[in-house]
Amino acid sequence: MSDFTIVGLCGSLRRGSFNMAALRAAADLVPEGAVIEIAGIGDIPLYDDDVRATGMPEPVLTLAARVAAADAVLIATPEYNYSIPGVLKNTIDWLSRCDPQPFKGKPVAIMGASPGMIGTARAQYDLRKVFVFLDAHVLNKPEIMIGGAAQKFDGGGVLVDPVTRQFIGQQIIALRDWARRLQG
């Protein structure tokens, strides 16, 4: 039984994504009474305001309802061309046009994994700017930037690096505590 729900979003659709593996690790590391429900974004269509004007697509409405109902959101994202992956930005753009907008006032934590050394830092900072505009409450610390991801996950996508596991566990606890403070 959980009394605290986090919706997990992955900015990669790749089957062997380190970021999806990081979300699965986070789901294993939640404190008692909490749960991470990973929501897919692969069915979200490309944003088209003409489509929006005729009615929000069902996958957008479904995801918006999940985000709205959750206590917090955890995003795990790769970095594409020094920024946010298109599939993730597209999803956020759709959700931002829902009424009510589900990120408003929502606690959000960001993490990312990359084979490179800086572990998605630029994408995470760009996401922070987007969420400021959307009036979400982004958790400042701890920041999780998993560099050298190929050495931290095994061939089956299991996070085996104990230090990274510890940091992710700390981030989930901080997100839960941050959300509870915001809820008053």
C-alpha cells in the first residue's frame, strides 16, 4: 500500500535506455509507503496545434491525468545535441496545453544517465527552465547526473554502482520530503 505516488517519465524510447534503467532502479529504491509508476510516452503524437484545437489526443489526456493525480514527477532523461530529447520536450509541450496544466505546483525531480562524463547536465538545466515556466517546483538537490553509464549498469540494465544507487535513493527521499513540505 502506497501513500505517495511518483510518476516516472523517461526521455528515451530506446529499449536498452540507461535512463529507463535508472527509473527502474529508482522504483526499487523508494522508501516504504511510496511507489514510482513509470508512464510511457511513446504513444504521444507530435505536437500540432491544429490537432489540439479539435481535441486533445487520448494518450495526452491519459498521461495528464496520471501526472495530475501523482504526488510528484521524476524525469530521467538523456541529452541529445546538448539539450532535451525531442520526444520528451514534445510530451511536455502537449501536457502544458492541458486544462488544468498538470505540472503547475507539482514537485519534479530530474536525473539523467549518459555514456559521456557530464551525465546529461545540459539537458537537465534546460528542463529546469521549462519547468520554471510551467510553475512546477523542481527539486534542487541532490542532482543525479550519471556519467560513464556503461560502467554503472550491467548488461541487463541493472544499476550495479553502489554510489549511484545511494544518490538515487537520496533523491527519491528528498523528492518525497519536498512534496510533503509543499503540500503543507
